[in-house]
Amino acid sequence: MSLARLAQPGILEPVPPHARYLTCQLRVGLDPRPVLRRLASQADGRHAVVGLGASLVRELNAEIPGLRSFTGIEGARIKLPATPADLLIWLRGDDRGDLLIRSRHVEHLLAPAFDIHDITDAFTHDNGRDLTGYEDGTENPEGKKALAAALVPKKADAPAGSSFVAVQRWRHHMSRFEAMSREQQDHTIGRDRDSNEELDDAPESAHVKRTAQESFDPEAFVLRRSMPWAEGNEGGLVFTAFGHSFDAFEAQLRRMSGAEDGLTDALYSFTEPETGAYFWCPPVADGLIDLRAVGL
């Protein structure tokens, strides 16, 4: 079976018009197995992408090689919050009302063992742009390169077709961004907002220059599936990066945060992460998520 057919389809498909990120915590002393079996009998990996945190896998007396908790980056010159969770459910769809109904169904399904700790509503904006107006995920790999970046290969230690995902919710301080001149905004990102072309004269702190995936050794490619979020007059980006390991994400974050060379990414002048967590997304079998690797 091809690697793509083993993966949760929602990982490889374009981001949907609307989504909900649910992060859940197992209540102390409760057995998660009955609830997870029920979840596995319903989650197809397309309309609901499921990820398990390291703490939940340990609770199941299982091990997924390469899975660990996010603890920040040693030597970072900016704050990188670590907010681990036991379970991630990324609900994907076309209608916000339908997502609310499905979210309540998930809450009821999980209720015997899990509490929903956080819900973030997300959406597609202006044909894939961030709330700042800049195109997001321009350098995303495609085709076979996307599969190689996002999915655990066959003959690896972790199950083939599974994926490791890093999720950070970034809060934009929009007033800071709006106070910048257009040239400052372009130089912060490293691209012209209208043409999306990289700027040769952008400073070394420009986001594009700090995160050029081919500039790392080894190259640090991830498959981004980020989406804007908004609540009231506040908003930002739910950064979502799938990889065959966490190594590429950590390499990028190490450079962005100044841990590599002391130079921090210009993004931090107007936005900052307020969450950070790692999850393992199991493969699928017969159209449903496959939890056999954790004993279910």
C-alpha cells in the first residue's frame, strides 16, 4: 500500500474553509482505552485528524519512537510556551455551525475520560493568506516531496504513514503590525505582499530568510497546514506543521528564536506563540484511524 493511503487524509489535503482545534486532557485515574476505541471507530482522519500526546501514549503503556513532549528550545532568546496535551482533534469542514455540532458530539464521546481543555476556531482567509495579508505556506513541498516531509516512511521505527505534528497558536499584535510602514512589513516577512516575491534586500532577520527550509543541514522541510484564527478583535495563526519527525520543526524554531546564532526572527516584532504542543498522528486502516501501535 502506498504511503499516502496509510496517512490520515486531512494531513495531505489542502486546509478547509473552516476548522476547530480541540486539545483534550485525560482525567487523573481514568482508563482512556474505552473512549479511544470509540473514537477510533468514528474518526476517519479526513474530517477529523487525530493526534496523541506523549503523556497519553505513556498512559497506554505504549511507545512511539520519536514521540516526545514539546519543552521549548534550549538557548531561545524569546518565550516559547510549552502547553502539552493528551489528545488533539482537528475538525475540518465547510460550515462553522456543522463544526460546532460535531465538536459537541466529540465532547460527549470523550466525556467519560477526557476534558476538552481548549477550543480554537480557525478558517481560510483570502485564498490562503495570513491575517497580515501575506501568503502562508509558500514553500510547502508538493507531491512526493510532501509525502517525504510529512509522513513516517516504511521500514522506520514508528508506524509507516503516521506523522508527527507541532501545533502553536500565535497571537498577532495587530496594532504593532498596522503601525509599520509597508516597507517595514515587507522586510519583516521577506516578501512583497502583493506579488509574493522574495525581496533580495530584506534583512537577515526577515522570516523568509530565517526559515528557508533548504538552507538547513540537513534540509528542514515540513508540511504546513496552518490556519488563521480570530476571537473578538484579536487573532493570529494556528501554526500546524506535519513531519516524519520533529527535527525539521525544531531546527527552524531554533533559528527563529535566536538559539542558533543570536538573531531572532523579525516576526517576533508583532506576533508571539501562546501555546506549543507535539502529537503523533496514527495511520489509517479501512478508512478509520489505526491505533494498533498503542495496543488498541
